Amino acid sequence: MREKYVARSIGDGTVKVYRAASRQSQILIRHNRIMSIRPMKPADSEAVSLLSHQLGYPMNEETTRARIELIMAQPDHAAFVVESGGEVVGWIHLTVSHSLVTDTSNVEIAGLVVDERFRGHGLGKALVARAEQWTLERDLTDLKLRSATKRTEAHQFYQNLGFAIVKTQARFEKKVSESFPQ
């Protein structure tokens, strides 16, 4: 049987997550933090890089650090990590999306991963709760994401959190170079 967790916002963008197995253990555990969510920082680059490998996007620590710095400099982006015992064991990247074809802006989850050793313990749920809070802080109400069709376990996770599949689509990519078509 999996344990349940309770997330509590304590201000300054930090969310603390506590075990919720029983009323008594809630009281005891509240004084002994299990995990916390905080904004990502460049010093997290090694852990974020390792977690990105688990997600299927390998990158080295130097590249990861540069991307974190770039994201931190963008007001329409945010990234948070979840720590357990002082170790970064998950992260989420958020971005505000604007479009000419829709009447509202929204927040998109650009990436979410929890260390394989810690999956199924409420960490991903807590990261998504932090994403919901960040969305509302921007006076937005729509939180969206894209997930590869092969990630069926992730789809179930998102649906359990209230996300609905609204469409399927093909994704196209093209490398653009300085040579232009004639």
C-alpha cells in the first residue's frame, strides 16, 4: 500500500510535503520535513542532468547549467526541484504560452521527471501542485502539457491529476540553416 502525502505552502515559493498516513503521524512528521520543493538553481545542474537522462534527454552538466541560467533569466519560465534528504530527486519546468489562435494564455509543463527510485510516492503530484500554484500566481487558469504516445504510465498519472487528453497530433521538426530555398 502506498503512503499518501500532504503538500503545504510555507511561502517564498517553497512547498513542504508531509506524510499523511494518520493524524498522529502527520503531527510527528510535520516537525521533521521529508521533502521540499524550491526554485531550481544552477548549482542543481548535475542532478538535473542525471534526471534528464532518465527522461530520455541526455545532456551534460555544463549544458544543463547553461539552460538553467537561460530559463532563470526569462520571466515567463520557471523551474522547480523537489529534494528529499537534501538530494534533488525531481524537477519541473514551466513556461507561459501565448497564441494568436486561442483567446487565453496558458502555462505549459515543458518537462517533468522524478527519479525512478522515488516514483509513486507523491513527488510528481507535489510538483504539479506547485505548477498549479505558479499558474494561478500569473492570473492564468489553463495548465497544459504534451506527452509522447509511448509514455502510457505518464498519461495515467496526468489523468489521475485531472488532466484530460484533448487531441492527438503529429509533431514535425526541421533544422533551419543559412541556406534558403531558391
